[in-house]
Amino acid sequence: MSIIDGVSYSWEGNGQNEDPNPSNYTDQRRTTSGGTGYILDFGSPQLNQKFKDSLKSAYEGTGDYKLTKNNCGDAFNNTFAKFEEG
């Protein structure tokens, strides 16, 4: 799950979910699991925007969500791969 400009994005079996109230997701998940949050800052508004855009489109063209492949963890892997490509 990511919070970008006050909107939570989560990638689950039913696809990408967007919720303008991130507490809906975090409060529900807190009852079943834990996690650590990180604030990412790439040092410039342009790089931060590029990362946000890449994350929001992380699954475009990658196929269906599967438990063992193309799952919730792949959002960041796909994003960093796009981000590194330039």
C-alpha cells in the first residue's frame, strides 16, 4: 500500500484500489498484520513526480494479479525498474 498525495493505493487480487481516505485501509490492515511506513524523497519535485507516476502505473501491461507472481510486492519492483530506465 502506498499513500500518494493523500490517496492510498493498494494492489490486491481484484486489482489496484484507490481510496481518498488512507485510514480506511490502514485501520483495517492493522487488525490483521503489521507494517512499517517510509517517506521517499528523491531530492527534487521532478524526480518525486516521476516516481509517483511510475508507481501509479506499475501494473500496466503486466498481466493478471497472481498470488506468487505479479502480486502486491511487484508494484515497487516494477516502479523501480521503470524509474531506473529513465
